[in-house]
Amino acid sequence: MRGSLYRKNLLTALLLAPATLWLVVFLVLPFVAIAIFSVGERAPEGGYKAALTFAQYANLPARATAFWNTMVLAPVGALACLLVAYPVAYYLALRAPQRWRLILLALIVIPFWTSLLMRTYAWMYILGGRGIPALLAYVGIEDLRLINTPGAVLLGIVYGYLPLMILPIYVSLERLDRRLLEASADLGATPLSTFIGVTLRLSLPGVMTGFSLVMILLLGEYLIPTLLGGGKVFFIGNALVDLFLQSRNWPFGSAIAITLVLVSVVVLIIANRISTRLSGARRVDLI
């Protein structure tokens, strides 16, 4: 009996070893290195100098604008994605004909087959002087600036991350027991009450999964603010690129990166608790 248990544990350990090694090498060790850098000092020629100081964390307000933009535009962008994604996912899961459902899902995923860089460049042209503003100028609406604004960044965020919001919500709605909707209607509930009390409530795990996924990715977003913000809308990702590659202030950049990781963990914890409390589920997997 003991030998059988030993062989079972050994087999489990062998199966988990590759994934564990991968996580240690590519996740844990880099995080430890960044944590060590964050309590160091900038070397005179740039980079890292060994030390033990928390001055880098005390200097975080120096990048307050990047933090503010990220903490505002990231949740707003995730919420905008949610408002657009939920009706789409609802239609796909509960209203779309079965024979068209797979085709419609493929159309949602197809943009991922193209580089985000190319798609963002396309939006630069659409929002630039030769795009929508040029068309509006023909009808008398002139001097309209769309590019290099927070609105352009939000538009790029919604376009770029919308599929990541649709798919988790679709999965939750697709698994919904239709008999619950019929029972709610039979008991005299209005369509709105049925939607709020049954459909929305049972799809909350998918909603929070999509919101958390998009939110966390937006916390480190770099490309969309750079191209559609034109250097006027800075995210934390832009600050990290500047500190590591241009200023070569690795300790300060590491302190910002550690702070960003902590914020991401807090977002996951809050989203998980909200989803669990509202849906009544005992456990909700966010990733």
C-alpha cells in the first residue's frame, strides 16, 4: 500500500516537473531578479548597482501621471469592452442560430490572426488627418482631432481586446441551463427580472474572468498608448520602456514593475471575491 502510494506521488511529481521547471525559470526567477533590482541603485553609467534601499519605491510619485492614466483608462477600457462584449456574447449564446454560431465565433477570433501592431496602425490612419477627420471636413466639421487623445486610446483598447472579453462571457452563457429561464418566465418574472436574476447572475464568473483578463493586460499595455496616444497618453508600460531602455534606471523601473504586479494581484483578488459573492459560487477560476 505504501509502495503504491509512493509510486503514485512519484508519477505525479514527474508529470508536474516540466511545467514547474518552466514556471520557475521563466516566472519565478525573473520576478526575484526584478525584486532584487528594485531595492538597488542606478549605476553611474546606467543599469543596476547592488544596494539595499527603498528609495525607488519612495520615488514612485515621480511617475504619477503614468499611474493615473493607467489606473483610469485601464478599468474604463475594460468596462467599455464589457458593455460591447456582453450583448454580442448574449446573442451568440442564446439567440444566434446553431448553424451560424461557429462562423460568427470565427469572425470574432479572426482579428487575432493579424498582428496587433498592424491593426493599430490601421486605426492611426482611420483616426488621422486623412481618415475620419478628412471625411467630416467635407460636411463642414473641421479641426476635429481624434488621434493622440485618450478617446483614441480607448477606441484602440476596445478594438484590440474585445475578443478576450466576448469569449469568457460566451462560455458562461452557452452553459446556461435554458430551463431556468423557462421556469423564471413560468413563475411570472418579467424578461428584465429574468435577465438580472438568472442570466446575468449565472454569467458573472465569465464576466469577471473577461474583465480581469482585459484589465490585467491593460495595466501593462504599451503599444496602443504609444501609437494612438502619440506620446501624450502615457501608461505604466510606456514608463517601463523609458526607464529600462532609455534612462537605463533599472532599479526605479523594477520598483514600478513590482508595484504593477501587486496591483494585478489585487485586481484578481477583488474580482474573484466579487464574482463569488454575487454568483453564489464557492470557487471561480479567473485564469
